[in-house]
Amino acid sequence: MTGEDISDFNVFPALDERFLPQADWRALAPVGGAAHPPRILVLYGSLRERSYSRLLAYEAARLLTRLGCEVRIFDPAGLPLPDSAPADHPKVKELRELSNWSEGQVWVSAERHGTITGIMKAQIDWIPLAMGAIRPTQGRTLAVMQVSGGSQSFNAVNALRVLGRWMRMVTIPNQSSVPKAFQEFDEAGRMKASALYDRVVDVVEELVKFTLLTRDRSDYLTDRYSERREAAAMESQRAAFALKASSA
């Protein structure tokens, strides 16, 4: 910015400064944090009898349990297509309640036609961005994994990352992509020892650490200027309406 006038660096004509306080490091201090085990929801995107995304999801769930987490796995069988059933459908209610319960999530999908499966997308589509004042996924951590029938690909995990960002989740840096998944699991459905398995362990361990780091601070981390302004405007409208009604 050589030679440019910076005298107006402290002038913000478009900013409502009431809703942009200074960052507060004390809000991130680990004081009085939750003591319960991290709550992790695992979703997988296949209904096949021998589903490698399900096998990988269960492998991740075992590791999460080994690391001290409380884990729930959602079975997508019977979940209706988005918008084809009411929100009080039992499987939809189950999924939404599990999402609200969770502090972190693992999404595991096979790659189909260069992206995630429809079954995986349907689960994410049934979890809305907002339910009244509740955001079912905002501030929760997320780990993404995929399986492929052929060579290694990252199309599915990349698509899951886009969705995680859209759902306002804290998606961890690490991820897992398992190529030729049919070679990586034994007859009992357990993942064989390999560098690919080690990467799964890495992802799970990182998810637990990020969940412990953020779960008591997610409200502060995801508190937004635009939403504070919007909430204040709505409150002003409600107050004006109440005043008008009382004087009528």
C-alpha cells in the first residue's frame, strides 16, 4: 500500500460499530468447560449389504470410542427423499435430534459419478441450516472421509467440505480417501493395517482434539456481526409493533 492515503483507516462509513466489539481472548479461555465425553455423530452414504462407506464409518466409530467419545451412528435406511415427507417423519426426527445432540460429526461417502452419493446428500439436506433460533450444525466440528472402487480420488471429500462450510461447521484440515476399498477390509468387515488405516486414525484423533478445543467456545466462534445486526433490527421491529398495539 505504498504511497496511498491511510488517514481514513479508522473510519468505517458502512459499519455499525455497535455490533462489532473487539475480539476477546478471554472468551476462548478454558474456564468451566464441559466434562462429558465428546458427542460424535457418524453418517455414511450407502445402503449396500456390504457397504464400504458403512464399514469405514464403523471403523471410525470404534476409534472414536477408543478415544473416549460417545458415538451415535445414523442408519439412513428408511430415510425419505428430501421434501417427500413431513419433517415429523420418524427417520427425519431421529436424524435432526442426533445432529442437535452432537458436538462433532463424521461424514463418510462412497464416490459415485464423481461426487457423493444421493443417500449421503439426502441426509445432509434433511438437516436444515436453521430451525427457529437453532442452527443444527453451526459450530460443530466435522471430519470427512470417502471410499472409492478404483484409484484414489478426492472428489467426494471435496464435495463434503463444501457442504460442511455451507452448514457452518468447523471442518478439520485432515481427511481420508480410501481407494480400492474392496482390498482394504477383511471378511469380518474390519479395515486392514496399512498406511490408509493410519490416516483414518489420524483423522479421528484430529477430530477429537478439535472438538475438545471448540465445543465450549462454538457460540463465540460462530457469533457473527451480520446476525447481531439482524437480531437487533428484528427486536426493534417487535418493540415498535408492541408499542403501536398498546397505544391502539
